[in-house]
Amino acid sequence: MLALAQTPPRAAIEHLVRQAVYQRLGRAMPRIAAAPSPLVVNVSARHCHLTEEAVTVLFGKGHHLTPVKELYQEGFYAAKEMVTLIGPRSRVISNLRILGPCRTLNQVELAYTDAISLGFDIPLRLSGNIEATPGCMLMGPAGFFEMRQGVIRAMRHAHMNPEDAAFYGVKQGDFMKLKVGGECGMVFDRLLVRVDPTFKLEVHIDTDEGNACNLQPDTPCELIR
């Protein structure tokens, strides 16, 4: 479900090159502050966030989500429970994963290719901004739940704590660029910055974006202001 990319290995090579240049010039190399956290880039597959009300309708009274895999951000997890999403063309996505814990609103996050196959015209939105977005029908083992709105493509974004934000010189709501190396290397523009003291440094892109750059665990990635 998730693909990880570690801190760019080329950073060590660049350091050696700079060191050799300064040695040839007979000058001391300036000290450069190290990033406070390693950069992790995760591909976020289609999933949904549900309220307790929705979980009750879909799985029965008194049912609680069952964590099966902890996510990179502390306190969040992939649940064992999954639902079936029914789209406008009566096409479905079965086994749509629920991410916990429960939220105060219902939201389904799809990539554009998912939306096209289902017949949705979805907007690009910040998670939680679901006003005037399409709805859908969800089916679980105990019943159906109608979402009147909440189907989006989530904006690619970077989670970071204040220390990371200070290092990169950004604040909540700013935009950065993500430079991805490798044979399918590219630069993703308009990467939204989200800052919170509880966050660990992590970039989220969706499956369309991850496939486009062929993101692998060893793919070098770099955040650019």
C-alpha cells in the first residue's frame, strides 16, 4: 500500500565534491546545518475516513475499527475493515480501506484514474475541505451509508513539525516542490505544507503521482523551497 523513499544518497556525493573543491582552493568548507529529520515519501492509495455514525451503519451497532497497520504519523492506522464504494456509473471499488481513528466527517480520497473509471468528476482539495464535492454510496456488511459529499483527490502535501518547517524556511499553507530522481525523475510543484508539533516529516503523493515517477524505496527525493 505504501512505498518509501529515503533521504537522497546523492547528498553524500555532493558533500564530497564540495569538500574536494574547497580543499583545492585551500579554504575551509562552511558548516551547513543538517536537516533535523529524514525525508520520507509515501504513496497514499485510495482510502476513506469515516465518522463513528458511518461505521455503525456499515458494520453494526457497537462496532469499532480494528487497527492492523500503524501509519507513519503517530496515532493513525490502517483498519482491518474495508467497504465497497459504488460510483455514479454503478461501477464499484471493493475493499476500500478505512483509515482510523474515526473523524468528524466522512471523506473518500481517490486518484484521478480511480475517479474516471467510477464516473466521478472530483476536485483537488485539501483534506477536510469537502464542501460542494461529490457524494457516493458505501456498502458494508451491515448496510449502506450514503455520503452526500466528500469524494476528493487529496492535494499532495508535506507533513512537518515546527523544527522541520524552520529548517526549510516554510510555514503552514506554503507550497514547496518535491524533486524525485531516478529514471522517471520529475519535479512535483505545489506541494502543500502542513505544520503541527505532532507531525513527522513525510510527503504524501497519490498512486497516479507515484506511478508517474516510478517511486521506489531507494528513489532519491528532495524538498525544494
